[in-house]
Amino acid sequence: MTDTPPLSDLDAFLLVAHRGGFREGARASSRSASALSEAVRRLEARLGVRLLHRTTRSVRPTEVGARLLERLSPALREVGAALDVVNGYRDRPAGTLRLNVPTVAARLVLPGIVPPFLDAYPDIRLEVTVEDGLVDILAAGCDAGIRYEERLEQDMIALPIGPRTQRFALAASPGYLARHGIPAHPRDLLHHRCIRGRFNGRALAPWEFERAGEIVRVDPTGPLLVSIGGATDLAVDAAVAGSGLIQLFEDWLRPHLESGALVPVLEEWWERFSGPFLYYPGRRHLPAPLRAFVDFIASHPPERPRGRSDAPPDRSAG
């Protein structure tokens, strides 16, 4: 009979397999890529089988690795839940809380929550992974996620987090509007230079506007198309420089609107939508760090941050 491998080695295999690589696993944990690689090699040597196919471009489970992964994921979650019972006997909850959030939450929602939460729970370590696509948080090894309502996973408990109402703002620099004029109706945007954004691998979504129950969707063109995420900063900078109109979260653009670098356009048409949610599995026993975070969110409505936000849920950005 094969000796039971250390839980740390099993956890390393789980992390690397879910993340698709050693570097990716290292970025989502406190362990280095070399430490993860050594742990997986140690596990393979102990079990006598290869668990991962490794190439210069990708890391993926072998057939036996996939079978192990399928059985191991729920088993390690149960082990974690069992060990977490000890937390109930501590004066303060301790452990690691892993969140998977979109860029907008990392920039707009979490800055008003994380510092006071960590002050209130100094024995909890928070790990935040930023991903803008649809994610199975359990398969990704996370305890909870933040997403907008239309992108929530089914069979999850959802708790409002951050601002309850947000708007997509449309803006341009004073110089651009002086040269090209001010649109009077959303359809006028078809004759303007517009800076667009889209999610990787997804179709370009139209810009949507609403006023008094009337919804108008337009698909303008322009000189710049960016990938939503880190490249959205480039779109904002281009708008400030006068390259065109941009549609983005109002909170992201607010510093530029307040400074006068950008001017609101068609504000009476700005679309409103509900804010994001914290979501997590409906387990009878929540890990102590997650329980602490849920209780904190429920009892401490975050202050509205003044910084930038990021990509909108699905419909448009820029």
C-alpha cells in the first residue's frame, strides 16, 4: 500500500492543476513556482505515476491525474472544513480566506473593505485572485467570489457587497467636444470617435443607454479598441488626451470628471444597474475566515471609494 502523501503535496498538485501552471499556481498562493514543482515531483515519485503533462506552453493533468483531481478536490475541502472546527475554540478566527473577484471589485469594492477587515481580524490572511471571466470558485480553490447578478453561479448564497447602484458614464475631453461637438442623443454617437473595450474571446457588446424607460443600443466605431482589464487604463488615458468618447463605470471616471479632464456627456441617458454580490457555497459549516468576512460585510457597509473602477459586468467598457 502506498503511504499517504503529505497534505501540502496534494494541495500543491490541486493548485497547479486548477491554475494550469506552476507560475499561475504560485501567483494564487504564498508558495513559489519552484516549491510547487518540487512538491508535485515528490508526489509523483511517491505514487509512482505521472500526474501532469508538462510542456513549455501548458501544464495539464494526465488521465490518472484527472481522476485523482476529481476525487481529491472535495476530499481536501472536507479536510479543511474539519480542521477549521478548531477555529471555533479560538478567541479570534484564523486561517486563509481565498477570494476570486473581477478587476472592478479589486479596484472599486475591496479597497473600502479589506483594510478595516484585516484590522478587525489580524489572524486571517486574505488571498485575492483577479479574473474577469466566469469561474467555478470551488474548482479554482477559492472560498468565495464577487460577481454581478447576471454572472453569479447557480446554487450559491449571494450577499450584496459594495455600492448597491452603479452607472455607466459617458464622457469626453473638453478638447474633443470643442472639435467634434456634443452629442444630443445616443444615436449621434454613430458619427463620433468612440473608444471601445471588450472581454477577451467575446463579441464586442453595444453601448446601452436608458431614459424614462426608453432603451437605446448603439454600436459606434472609433480609433481604439482595448481588452477589458488592465488595458482599460489606456482607454481612459486616450479619452483624457482627446482621442474620443468613452463609456465606463462612473466611479472609475469620477476623478477625471471632478478635475475637468473629462466632461459628462448625455448624463440623463446613463444606465443604472445593481451592484456586485459576494457569493459562496451554501454549506452548513462555513470556514471561520469566510464566516468572519460574511459577518463583516453584513455589519459594515463599505464607504464609497474615490478611486477608479474597472470593467463593467458584460455589456460594455469604453
